[in-house]
Amino acid sequence: METIVNDYLESASRSCIINQRAEPCTVVVLGASGDLTTRKIVPSIFRLFLNGDLPEPCNIIGCGRTGMSDIEFRNKMQKACLAPGMTKDSEWGRFSRSLFYRSIDYDNPESFKGLKDEILGPGRDPLMHGNRIFYLAVPPWLYEGIVHTLGMTGLASESQDRSGWSRLVVEKPFGHDLASAMKLDRSIHGYFHEDQIFRIDHYLAKETVQNILTFRFANAIFEPLWNRNYIDHVHIIAAEALGVEHRAGYYEKAGVLRDMFQNHMMQLLALTAMEPPSRFETDRVMDEKAKVYRSLRPFNTKNMRDNLVLGQYGPGLVDGKMVKGYREEKGVAPDSLTPTFAMIKVMLDNWRWNGVPFYLTSGKRLARKQTEIHIQFKKVPHSMFRHTLMEEIIANRLILGIYPDEKISMTFQTKNPGPKMCLRSVTMDFNYYKDHSGPVMDAYEKVLLDCMLGDHMLFCRQDAVELCWSFLTPVLEGCEKCSNRAQSLLPYPAGTWGPDAFKSLDML
């Protein structure tokens, strides 16, 4: 029997390796002198290269306002890609020959003509057919200008036979409210068709986030309980230990609601609450997620404190070291009212979830980096043990761990060993990578490869973006325009789990 199980696991591991090969292409990273390119984009492309998943040939052209030669760009990327733990020095030489850098003025179409000649001109590699991906790793306020320039220079256009495709990768945030999101979408669609646009939310590409759908819809024992009859409430937590770091300029304009809730938290909500699609296909999955957003009960802005807690971190201890408060961070106004913590209670007005509250919590400088989904089941309807035990029976809880513990935990009641009837809570754990020996991709590797393959499954669709903004924009306006905004922002020490005051509120 053990041999049969091992053979099955080995066969399953082999069958889960992608056998579709991406077409040769050029990846143009706009904003290549920035932090995102150094930390995530190029190291992810390098790992795709090491695993044999990168198409051949594939050129990576970094573009930015900063002056830099090809050699300087390669040296900078080498330091990032060959960090401790990544010891593939022998492969770097072969990979780095595909790395190039071009200084570009984003607002000047003349600056893009050389880039166009390099990708589409007569001297290009004929194997690439002009296939190109433009990755916008720039501040959001530059999106529209760059898209316009790409369109005016013909870099957005595809050949009629679609042999030479052009794709645009847009990082979140997609606008800062509903009106700006719709304006950005109109600007992009002026030059790119919907099937050319890839709106990245890297949370969707995390293995354990994708596993939510598998866990729910591939197991007969959980889905029948996944509704208002058995679930008391759901708590989705995305805690960050880091502070604002070097992103103060962006964060002062965004705050935690724009930074985390419009995208990451809403995506986790949809995957947890959606109905099963008829088939595992991009449009059908996205349709079901959109239905969740349409079911969101409009937020009651007249009694915001009943459903929303906002906070801002102050000085505190993190890993035994004293760290600054948010207002002391470089680039932050000393009287800033930007929230760094939020907990919001949302309700879904549909048949499955009517009456079940969903609590979404996220914040910076919390006790540790942790992302989890807690499914709290209802208490047993009648306890036959109440006269014997004289104690409350703890309800079952299911935890879907996304980071750092990628696992599924189920808490339930058993009898404590011994002559007396006593109950104890025990936990059954499943480690996501147990018995897995195949390749593992991080989120950015997965989304980059999917973009090369033209697969939209793990990206965001515009109707979902607008539905999320439709829900959150009144919340943001209520927070930013209220007369007692300063009093509504609760302080909390860095390194804790958020404001003490919210724990006493009747929200959980």
C-alpha cells in the first residue's frame, strides 16, 4: 500500500510541471532603476531561467530616467540575484548577456524610438517575432503618460495575424478611488485591448492562496459546511512587521485602505466567499469573484465606528530594538493622519453568507508578518455535556495559513485521557509542502510566467477593480472628510497587534 501511495505522489508531482513553453519575447521593465525591479522582477526572471521556464531567446531591457550602462545595470542586478542562498554564479554569465539598459524620458516619444527599433526594427531577433511585455514598475501617477507614449510610438499595437503580441503589466494600485480607476482604465484601453492588459495582484499567485479554491471545491467534506448555517464569522488577517520604510511618499497618499484593502484583502475575501464556478477557466472564476463584490452590503458611513477601526503606529519594540513611530519616519508629515492599521467589518447580502460577518484586518509594524484566514464555526447547538463538564465547549476553527506558515489547521474537541470526562482542544495540521518534491515558484515568478503564456487567471479584471472601489470609496471619503478624523485614529505601539481600543469593541 505504501508503494502505491508513493508512486501516486511521484506521478502527481510530475504531472503538475508546466509543459507549455512560452514564446520568445522581450521584457521591457519601465522603472528599472527602482526597488521593485531589484528586489522582485529581475531575480524572479533569473529563477525562471535557472529552472528552465524562461523562453529562449528572451531579452530583458531595463528602462529608467537614471543614466546607466548595460554593464552597470548587470552588476546591480547581479548583486540582487546572487544574494545569500542563491549560488548559481556559473549561470549568471549566460543569463546576463540578455540584460540591457536604456535611459528613457517617459514623457518624450522621441526617447522611445530607439526602444521601438530595438524590438520591432529590422535588426531584431527574428525568433521573437516582435513579442514584447511592458512592465510598469513605476509610481502610479506615471502610468497614463507612459501608456500614451507607448501607444503613440506604435509599441502597443499588435500585428493583424497576432504573431507579434504586445502586453502591458500594471502593478497595483489601480487608481486611488473609483473615478481615478475608471479614468486610468479609459487611458489604457485607448491603446491596449483588454486581453493585452495584465493587472498584477501578486497575492493571487501565492501557492496557498490558489489552494483555497482547491481546498473548498475539490473536497466533499468542507463545502457543505461553507455557509451561514455552520460558520459564525470569518477573519482575514494580513499583518506586516515592517514599517513604511522607503515608501513614505506613496504611503502618505495611500494609507492602509488603499494599499491593502482595495486589492489584496478583497481578493482573499472573494476566494473565501465565492460560489463554485462551473469550470476552472479564467472568465468563469472571475465572474464568480465579481458576484461576491456585487454582494457587498454598502458601508454605513453614518456609524463608521461600529464597523471600522483605524490606527497609526507609534514608537515601539520590534525584535528587541526600539523603532520609530510612523510620524517620525522620513518623508512623513509630523502631524500625519494617515492610517497604518485598519479593521473593517463587511457583510455579504447573498443566500450563502447572509448574517455572517467578515472581518478584514491589516496593518504595518504589527507583532509579526502573518497572513491567515480564520473560519470560525458556530458552537454546537446543544451540549449534552453541560451538566457534567460545567464548562463552555470551544467552537471548531479552521485556519488557512498563507504566510509564514503555509498550512491548514483544524481545531476540534476530544476527550482528555484519564478516568474523568474532560474535553480538550486539539489541532490537526497539514503542511502545504509535505510530501512535495517538485519545483516551487514564488508569486512574482508565477505571474511573470503567466503573462508570457498569456494566461489571465491570476490577474485582476477591470469590473472587479471598479466594484471594489465602489465599495471602498465611500469609506475613504467618510474617513478623510469627517470632522473628528484625529480622534478616530487610534495609536498603537510598534511591535504589537494594533490599537488596544479595538479589542474592547463589539466587533468579534
